[in-house]
Amino acid sequence: MREMCDVCEKAPATVICCADEAALCAKCDIEVHAANKLASKHQRLLLQSLSNKLPPCDICQEKASFIFCVEDRALFCRDCDEPIHSASRLFANHQRFLATGIRVALTSSCFSV
């Protein structure tokens, strides 16, 4: 199933904006990120390349997971994340991060004594 654009909600999304945590179609991406100098600097990642690298959602097991919840220690697609984290104020306060598939490594200086 394809991710739909968060702005127009009509076209399939082609990129995800890390700063806005939004999936955008090509047309809306150009319009939104041409709005001002700050927006033009937002890092955007191609959804096609991301969805091939990201594991499936821990709930539905069908869609690529774009959100990591620290408290649940789980990966969610947008469709599963929203109902779970809007169910109560407690769940709404969970720390959630955009899972971009970018690998993070510790530098060797972190281990020096």
C-alpha cells in the first residue's frame, strides 16, 4: 500500500521531509520547500529507497515503519502510529522519532578511558 501525500492527500508521496515529519508528493514537495529559505534547507529522503530498507511495522506487518517509539520500543507505520498514540494523553507523550534508516555508529573516542 502506498503512502499518500500529507498536504494534498490525493497523490502518492514520493519523499519524506525529516524536519516536518511529513510525506509529500513531488508537486507539494516543490511548493512547500520553495516557500522560504529555511524550508528549502530541509532534508528530504526518497520514500522508494527508504521503504526497501526499513523493516515492516510491528503492528500491521505490511507497511514500512517510519516511526520509532522509545517507550513502546516498537516501529510503526503512520497508519498504526496515529491511533495508538492518540488513544490517551499518556501515549501521546511517548518519545517518537522518524526512522530514516540512517545507521548511527559510535566513534572510537566514546570508548576511551
